[in-house]
Amino acid sequence: MIRILLLGGTTEASRMARLLADAGMDAVFSYAGRTLAPTAQPLPLRVGGFGGAAGLAAYLRDQAISHVIDATHPFAAQMSRNAITACEEVRTPLLALERPAWRAGPGDRWTHAADPEGAARALPDVPARVFLAIGKQNLAPFATRPHHYLLRLVDPPEGPLPLPDAEAVIARGPFTAEGDEALMREHGITHLVAKNSGGAGAEAKLIAARHLSLPVVMIDRPRLPPRPSVAEPEEAMAWLHQTPSPARRGV
């Protein structure tokens, strides 16, 4: 019997949830719960962490999960590592539903960084006006730099931003290149810092930066152990039907 754990947090996860629900498949949608008003899902929800790889492995056993689809954010690296470890331990098939990374094209002025610390160092030493489009996590490395920061957040911050000179715009995507270009002009943005999340919904800021010929500091995705992956939910559906669980194989 197929019973799926869908690790969510992306638009691809929401599309996957709809396909599973429409097919009448037994599935649970799990997400971290960092967003106050998450998108409604057509599957039973589980909110919060599992307690590391060991906790996830126990959940897979207890809930008789036959397949795991990791559709978490490309920068939710620890969750993805935990899924790899837990699925190996329990011998549960794992598939990553992973949107392709962005690539620089003609007119782009990208500097790559391995992490937020490297991104902060890549900014100029003189004061600049930076669109810091990395969410509300990992802001500390930028606090000692002499810049004015513009943040765009899904939810209002619960307290003061950990940056000495910053303002936040509260908005939920997807965004348009025209809108982001207007936002950058309005705030006099000189530099953009972004995570290489991929996907069309968040690409607008990169197109806007290209139009304005702004330098972009791109934080590369964290490295993960090898795992099977697909880019589209329809491919994940095919994988589910083609990949028996160890129990169904008689292992």
C-alpha cells in the first residue's frame, strides 16, 4: 500500500499536493510552520519538526510511510539531509522534487557566494542600498556592514530587525519584474543579495536587477548528498507508480 510523506514549503509542493489529492492517494503534507498564514493544502497536514533524522525515521516507521517526496525549499538543507539519512535507515524510497537553479545570462552582473557570510563580505566597503532578498533568517552577517537594507518578508517581523539600518516590505509573491523594478527604483537600490532558490515565482527580482544593471550577490545552494530528483510534480507522480517500497518488494 502506498502512503506518502510530502515534505513541503514550496509552490512545487503545493502542486504536488493537488496531484496527490486529485488521484485519491494516501498522503500527508508536512511543513516547518515558519509562516503565519501558509497556503491551504488539500491533504492532511503535519506542522513542525520531527526531532532530527532519528525522529523522522521513527515517524516513517510508525506511520507506515512507503515513499517520501522532499519538496522543501532548496535552502532547507538540514531537513533534506535528515530525510536522506532517515530514508536510508528505514529503507524508504526518497525523491527530491527540486526546481532548477537559476543561471546567469547576458546582462547579469552576478558574484557568487557560498553562504550569507560570504555574501556580506562580497558587498562593497562603502555604504550602499541593498535589497536583501534572503528572508528573515541569517541576517546577522550583514549587521556589521555599513549599508541600508531593504527586506521583503511574508510576515511582519515579531521584533526589531537585527540590522542597524533596515526597513521591511511585507508582501507575498509571486512578484513581477515590473513591480520589482519599481520597488528598487523607489528605494534607490544599488545592490541585490539573493539565494539561488530557482523557480519562476521569485525570479522577478533578478530580471529587474538585470534591467537596472545592478550587481547581484547570489548565494549558491548548499551541497547535499546524491539523491534521485525530478523538477516537475508530474514526474514525481510517475516515480511513485514506478518505485515499489521495500515492503512491496518483499524485502
